[in-house]
Amino acid sequence: MALDRNNTLSDLKDEIYYFDKHWKRIFKGNRAIYVATRNNASLQISIVNPKGKRIPIVIQKYRKGSRIVVIGLAVHAPPHKTINL
């Protein structure tokens, strides 16, 4: 039996979330929901150091249909970049 990999990203400081082109974004209320449109859709999480340089810290791969809910203070820039201020 496979477990669903549905995640929520919220209240993470100084992090940038990069969704590759294999995600569909849906808005419901004050939440953005990203749904993987094919297998191996990737999400890269980076941090911003005090000098403003972005440092990748993790890359995750997801199966088709996986959902990620982004809530809180995140700002979404089209097409697939989310910056948490």
C-alpha cells in the first residue's frame, strides 16, 4: 500500500520554493494548492543567506496527483516560484 505524499508548506522563514513545470496551481481561499501533473514532478527548497545568495538545500520528487498546500505569508510568482517573506 502506497502512502500519499501530501504536504503543507507554511511559516518557513527565508525559504524559496521552486516548483518545476510539472505542477498545476489552484487557489482556494487564502491557500495555493500545487498538484503534480506527472510522475517525478520536483520541488526545490532554497534558503537565502544574509548576502542575498540563494542556496539549494533539498530537492524532492513527487508522484502524479501529489498535492502541496502553501499557506501563510508566501508570495507566489508565476509560473512556479514561491517566496516566503
